[in-house]
Amino acid sequence: MMDGYRLFRKDRQGKRGGGVALHIKENLECIEVNYGDCECSIECIWVKIRGVVCKQDLTVGIYYRPPNHDDKADEAIFISWDTKTQLLGVLLAAASNFLISVSLNIQKCAHLRLACQTEPKPYYMSKLWWCGITLLGLGEAGNFTAYGFAPIALVAPLGCVSVIGSAFISVLFLKKTLRAADILGGTLTVTGTYLLVTFAPNVSQELTARRVQNYLVSWPFLVYLILEIIIFCLLLYFYKRKAVKHIVVLLMMVALLASLTVIAVKAVASMITLSAKGKMQLTYPVFYIMIVLMATSCAFQVKFLNQATHLYKVTAVVPINFVFFTTSAIISGVVFYREFQSAALLNVFMFLFGCLLSFLGVFVIARNKKEEHLQILFIDYGHIPGQKLTGKIQPDSHSSCYGTLNNEDDSVKSQS
């Protein structure tokens, strides 16, 4: 023991003598930290020194590597460093998706309030609606940041948190009825989320701009990109030329674009994170290439997703889109970032089982869920005796006359 210093030590287990020790001056505020569950054979100790005013905290440590140690011991210590960072990404993604669910319910509440007013105002004049939009932006920004700390295969499936959150928030604040399907679906989704977080891959490499460049020209990604372009062109041909607008066709195009989006998002977020830590990555052209790819793929993705929600019920679009998006994101992470390259077979199986439970949970929550529509008065021709027309005459709020019929028959133009 040295005078004026504080001793941190970790003795060797099962043997006499040996271990690691670290002395820190007593005038420095410090605390011992543990980065993950290191193997017992790894002799290391880490201490965080609190920074003074305008200074960041400093983490110092000692790691003893015997001459006969193999590369697995080095890999274990690297993974232990990244466990805390990956946990931060998980918490950030979960909190962001929950924030998104809150924002959507706030926006829905704003629309319902406006619909109940005698003189409805535009939704963009509502402070409550803008509050929801602000929370939505914060949630999406948090999701973007999470990709810089955790693998794609871990962040993408956590989108189920927004589905669960929206279901239960609507029960608490919008006074909806809690169904047995909500409880069952929530249980399945929470169980699946726990499994996929527990058995997700540990990626210990820093995602620098040079590494992204190498990934872009790697053979696995080039083959994957060619196959994706071929499939997307075939789907687009059936969508445009053959007018095939099936929900699977639309959402598969969304998923193919989403795989490129998440690749670009993770690259941009990781390079920004490294630059904030002092390792400048923003001067490389690949950073701006990824920004363009992210913006372009996201714009077309929103276009096809809006088309799907216009043609089909939201209760059908949400679960199918979640499954397709998550699957494509995991595949892109495996191919481009090689996230499961060193994962054990059991970990891969349990991770996929967790994803399956999350998928089932989302489907159960969305299944048979009734969509709510604003109550607008109309005259239904189908309820008038002797009339075969089934169109509806919508009232015109600017005059005392009714508008045109929602029917392809042009013989009847108006009704007064």
C-alpha cells in the first residue's frame, strides 16, 4: 500500500499469488467499474476517474495477458468493453420507440378533440398536435442515435416497443378497452424482446469510414445488392405495369428500401459518434454518400408505405411491415456489417426465436383490432327502399346542398 494513493486490486482466483492492482491518487474522485461479465480467466480491473470542471471522465485499467493466451481471451476483453455501449444503444432504442408511441397517441387525441369542436380548426393549428410531432421527432432522433451504439440486429426488432406502448397508452389515456389479445401479445413481445436482447451479437469493431468503404466493395454485399435490385425491379414492374397493388408487393418494396436505409443510418450514426469522440470521420466522401443513400431510400420508402396504408387497413399494414422491415434489417446487418460472424449457433437460434415471439406478439395485438373513424354525417343510398345505389352523399360544409355521390354512375351528379 502506497501512502497518498488508493488501491484497487483483483487477486488471481484459485492460485496463490498473482492478479492485477492499480493505485490512484487520493485527491482524485474515482470509482471501480465493471464492463460486462468478463471471464474469470481474464485478469483486469477498470477505474473511472471523475473529471474536473470542463473535463470529461477518464477510464483507466490494467489487463494482464499471459504469453500462452489465445485470441479468444483478447476477443472477450474487447466484447466486455463494448457491452456498456451496446446496452446504451438498447435503452436508447427502447425509450425512443416508446416516445414514438406516446407521440402517435397525442396526435390522435389532438385529432379527436378537433373533430368534436363546433368549428373545427386545421390540425396544424393545435398545440397538442405540435407537441406530438415534437415527441415524434425526438423519438426518431433517438432511434437514429441508437444505431451508432448497437448492432442493426438489436435496434431494428425493438420497434415492437412502440406497438406495445401504443396499445397500452390508448387504454390508459384514450379510455379504450383492454383486450385479452393485448395482454397475450404484450407478454409474447416482451418475452421475445428479452431473448433477442440477451442473445444479440456483440460487435466490438469501431465502424470507421474506411471500414464502411471496405464493406461497400465486399463481394457479399455486392451480390446482395444485385439480388435486391433485381427483386425490387420485378416488384416495381408488377406494381406499375400490371397494376398489382397487393399488400405484400407494396411492403416488400418498403422492406427492400428499408434494408438500404438502416445500412446508411448505422454508418452515418457511427461516424458521427466517432467524430464526437475525437476521431474525425466527416471528411470522408463515403459519409456524404451514405447521407444521400439514407435520404433517397427513406423518401421512396415513405411513398410506398403511404400507398399501402391508403389501400389497406392500418391493422394489417403495421404487423406485416414490422415483420418485413425487421427481417430485411437483420439480413442487411448480417451481410453488410457481418454482425453474426462469430456468434455461437445457440445464440443465433435463441435470437431468431426471440424475433419470432416478437412477431407473433405484434400480430396478436393488431389482430381483429377495430379502426376508429371520425363520425361524419352522411346519407346512405343503400338504406333507401327501392334504390340500388350504394354510394354515399357527403354533405358540403360550405353550402346548403349535398355534394356528388361516391359512385361511378355519372347519371346522378348532385342531390339537393
